[in-house]
Amino acid sequence: MKPSSYLINVSRSFLVQEKPSAKALREGWIEGFASDVWFSYTHAWGWHAPVLSRERIHQMDNVIVSLDRSCAVKELKNQMIDTAVANVVAFATGKKWVSQVNL
């Protein structure tokens, strides 16, 4: 990436490595970072929870983060509900699902 590039992650947190990203941001290898997903750490109890960066990425001036909230938009939630209902109806009536995936 060019030094003027911005890294944007709206996919999965594990796709962006925390330490190299922090180094790239601190040393100016990239201009900035935005993410709607956040780093997860395994806890002793066996579950994962989103937490702030151990590298303090969330405190950098060239970073914008949210905690996995882009799907919280009212219109998107309504669309997700409509799709789920349509899939249940399709399944119950023997029709092809609206969002069926051919594996």
C-alpha cells in the first residue's frame, strides 16, 4: 500500500493483524485505518469478546473505529428481517430460498 492509503476493514477482525497495523500507522506506512470490526482475544473461560487494541490503535488520531455496528442501521435490520421471513415461507412451501447458497 502507498503511504497515502487508508486501510478499511468491514469484514472480519482477524483479517487485519494488530501489531503490524499499529506499526504501519505509527511509522506512517499508511495514512489511516477505519474498522467496523474489532480485535478479539480468547478469555480463560473459553469465549471471545471484542476489546480495544492492545497496541492502542483505537487512540491514534488517524484511526476511526466502531464495534461492529454498521449492521445496526434501521433499514438494514428491516431488510434482514424481511429476508429471514421470506426464507422461512419459502422453506415451508417448498420453494427456493431468497438467499440460498449453493455449496
